[in-house]
Amino acid sequence: MPYSRINAPLFGPLVLRRGTGSHSLNLLLEDAVPSLFTGNGRGTGILAAQKADYSAHSIANAARRGEVIILYGTGLGNKRPDVRITVGNAAANVLYAGPAPGFQGLDQMNITIPEAAPLGDAIGIQVVVNGRSSNIGTIAIR
């Protein structure tokens, strides 16, 4: 099956062969499968994020409405996808979503915290790319 732009999930068999035998499994390929990085490395809890001055985001260094923050993750894909990010249930202004300069496989998303975002220590953020949703991580907003 030749590679072309994947507009829908592509299923195909992957066969691993060794001298002692082979194993086959089905492989699913998609344009994008976003995932946000979190501080605990498990995809839950406080996001691995920075403020625009590159200081680490934390509960003590919380974001503010209207402020730009930088999120990190992977799986945005190589195409310039349709990236939507929600903070609480408010749509964020996505200023940039793409490769992080100098880091192969790392994606960076620069967003403005919406004025309608709720306040608190654990406000959920989720990324949706071409209809695929990421895990939900949290940030503190004051």
C-alpha cells in the first residue's frame, strides 16, 4: 500500500519475521493523534507548560486570563492540522501549533488563556486535532 496523505485512518497488517517464525498484527495510521505532556509523565495532572517568559508554570506561578502560555506534547502530525485547544470549556486562541524548534518529535502549542476560562488550581486543557482528542491535563489560573 503506497503512502499518500491520510484523510481517514489507514489500517494495514504489519508482519514481523524471525528465523523462528512470524507474528502479524494490524496497524492503524492517522494524520495526528495528539497527546499533552504532564509533569508526572503519565498524561494526567499538571501540564508540562511554561509562561511566555519561559518560567515554569505551576500552582505558585499560575497563568492569568489573557496571558500566553506554552504547552508541550506530541502527535500533531506533519501537516498543518486544524488544532483546537480548550481551557475549561473556553476556546483558546492558538498562536502556534507545530514542531518545537530543535527537538525532533516534540510539539509546541502557544495559546492565549481565554478571558472566559475558569479560575482555579486544576483547570482542564485538551487539544483536538482533526477530530482526535488528547488527554486532559491541568493548569492553574488566577
